Amino acid sequence: MINIIKQFFKFGIVGFINTVLTYLIYTFLWRITSPTIAMAIGYGTTTLIGLAINKKWVFKTSGNVTRTAIKYYSTYVFTWCLTVLLTYLLSVYTSINEQIVPVLTLIVTVPVNFVLSKLWVFK
């Protein structure tokens, strides 16, 4: 159980670092290119970094990189869809402040992403 808690904490650190790096890359590039391209480059770069760090540091696996990457990005697509669905449901069917909705979606999607990563992606 302690190992799972440590992994979840490390997983959170990687996510936080990736979020900060995405923002920094975006703020550096959006004036040079466009906001959309800047975000695509930032997000694309940091997901590669997240894949590498999660594989080596968080889950300490050495499996096939291509298969792991496909699973990794599949979980991101799934949790993105879940985020969009939850955002829609919470903003349309509840009276929750729209500024709080993203935080509530993270409370659901981060653990889901962790469980999928632990039990499927990096197994």
C-alpha cells in the first residue's frame, strides 16, 4: 500500500511538472507562432517527457516502448473524453460554479489515469 501511495505522489509530481512546462513552452512560443501551435508543441513535448519519467521513475518498467506509448496515449484520450463529459454534466446539470468544475474533474480523472497507468499502461 505504501508503494502505491508513493507512486501516486510521484505521478502527481510528474503531472504538475508537465503542467508547468506546458505553460512555459506555451508562453514562450505563442508570440512566435499561434496560440494553438504553441499549445500543441507544449502539450506534445510534455506528454513525451511524462511518458519517459512515468516509465522509468514512477512505475519502473522496461517493456516495449511503442506498445507502452500506444497505451499511454489511449489513456490520455480516454481521460480527456471523461473530462469533457464531466465538465458538460457538471456545468449543465448542477449549479456548481464553472470555475470550480475543472478542479472537480481532476478529482476524478487523475486517479482514473493513475489506475489505468498502473494496471494497464506500465504493467
